[in-house]
Amino acid sequence: MRKAVLLLAFIMLLAFALPVFAEPAESVPSFAQPLDYSDAANWAYFREGDDKPADLFIVCPTVDTRSYANSEDLNDKLKGRFLSALDAEKGIYADACRLYSPYYRQMSINAYTLGAEDFDKAMKNAYLDVSAAFGYYLDNENDGRPIVLAGFSQGAQMCIELLKEYFGSTAEGRKLKDRLVAVYAIGWRITDEDIKEYPQIVPAKGGSDIGSVICYECEDGTVTGSIIIPEGVKTYSINPLNWRTDGTAADSSLNKGAVFSGEEGPIPGFCGAYIDEARGSLIVPGVSTEDYPKVLDVFPDGCFHIYDNMFFYTNLKENVSLRVNAFLEARQQVHRNTVWWIVGAAAAALVLCAGGALLIRRKKNVSA
């Protein structure tokens, strides 16, 4: 197992540790138009797993280490990185969901080191494509099916933006909210400010609530600030082992299996976890930062960001199916209630009609 983790770290170091960024412009340019998502070449996954009961719209994490701000050149090599990153998450969702995932001109890792104004431009550039892809999916593919949104790191950030834009208080937003199974925004943050401004962002409170956001970021307990949870910021989190939102510790016996590579099976009991109630981060005690290095220099020592899905892979996989089934059961219950209401209303109408007819007969008999 240690060999697999070290191999993973080595591969990621080759991909990430020595990026060669393009020469910086005076300012990050704003993209005028999104990619054309009627073109199949702009999708990493499209309608994959057509027999599944729910749809997954999953957004790739950061894999661009070469661009200055955004991936303006979505070449075959970069698309290969998209697929590798998505395939590492795919197994969490594929049992319950039909898969959709767009290629998009994402923010490069360097974008996270830019000043606030340029970072905001880079983020809006990336989201322009993600929003267009989601809009295309809604218009052409969804047809009222249950929706799971998912993403890790930058992908999670994009999912939160989709919630803000599409699932608000408009009539269409409320309809979409009724189709939302859950949002797996792992490796990002949601704050009080987010929730106050966008009440459709509802942090998960348990293991089976629907329409909510599952969010956490793994640390060793020594981190005071990172690009995911800046210093002084508190995020909402849920513990994927006991599905609690407070500091109650979950023992490693609740971990049904960490997964680090497709070649090795799940590792039950890999680690426990508890929520740091001051930062909201998920603390993973007893895991060595030497065995599980941060890999990327944009993260502080003690940050387990790249392992957020891996440490709790099997628990997440089971939870996706649980929430999809909970959603389907809730939808069926609504249907049953509607049917009973219609039957009851029809029966009441028949009784009224029969009673009215009887009253009319009696009046005629009295008159006679």
C-alpha cells in the first residue's frame, strides 16, 4: 500500500511540482464566449452509464500546471489529464449515476497565486464554460431526472457557483432544486456569508438528507490557513465517517475503505476523522505527512488536500447510492401522496354528486 501511495505522489510530482507557466500578461483577459457544448469533443463524459437512475454532472479538478491563468489550449495531452483526474473519482458515483463532465478552460494552478482581481477574472473564465455546459445538459439531456453535482477542489468551487446561478428562488430555480439529490463539493469551502447570500446552499446535516452540500477538507491539525480554507475563515463541513457536523470523533473502524489506486482494493480502517470546530476542517489523526505528502507547494505542510476523496472513498461511494435512493423514495412518496389526494378528491366529488342527486329526488317526491 505504501508503494502505491509513493508511486501516486511521484506521478503527481512529475505533473505538478515543476510547472512551466506562460509569460504573464499585463492582465488576465476575459473570455467573450463559452465553448460549444453541442460538440462532442468538448465533453470528457457524455451520457455514460445510461441505465442509472440519476445524472451526475461532475467538474474536473485543477490539472493545468502550464498556463498562466486559464487553459486556453485544450490539447489532447491536457484532455488526457482531465480524464485521469476524473477517472480517479468516477468509481464513487458510477454505480448510481449516468455521467456527464465537460472539458473547460479551467484555472491553472498558478491562478491561485494571482492577485484578487486577476483571480476573479480567471475564475469567471472557467465558470463561463462550466455554466454553458450545465445549461446544455439541462436543455438537452436532463428531462426531469434527478441531479447529483460533484467536483473536487476547483471542481467543487465550480459546483458551488452552479448552485448560486441555477438553483435560486426563481420558478425555474425551484424546479431544479426539486431535482437535486446532493452536491459533493469536496475539497472546497462554504461559509456563513455564502449561505446568507445564497440560501439554496444548504450544508448537509446527516448521511441521507437530500438537496444538501457535502463538503470537507482534510488536514493534520497543524494548519492555520490554506487556499482552500484561508486563515480566519470557518467552513461548514460534514464528517464522511459518522456523518456528523460537530467535533465528535469517528473511529477508524467506521472507515470502510480508503482507495489510492485502481490496482489495489479498498483499505478498511485506514483512518478516523473529526471536525476542527474552529476552522471547520476535517482532521485526520495518525496519518503521516511523510507517507502522504502535500505534493503541491501552494499548500501548507499538514494539508492532505489531494487525498480528500481517497481517504474516504468507500464511505463516499456508499453515501452516493444512499442519497440517490433516499431521493427516489421521497419522489415516490410525493407521487403516492398525489395519487391518494386525487383519489380522495374524486371520491369526495362522487359523494357530493350522489348526495346532490338524492336531495333532488327527495324534493321532487315532496313536490309530487
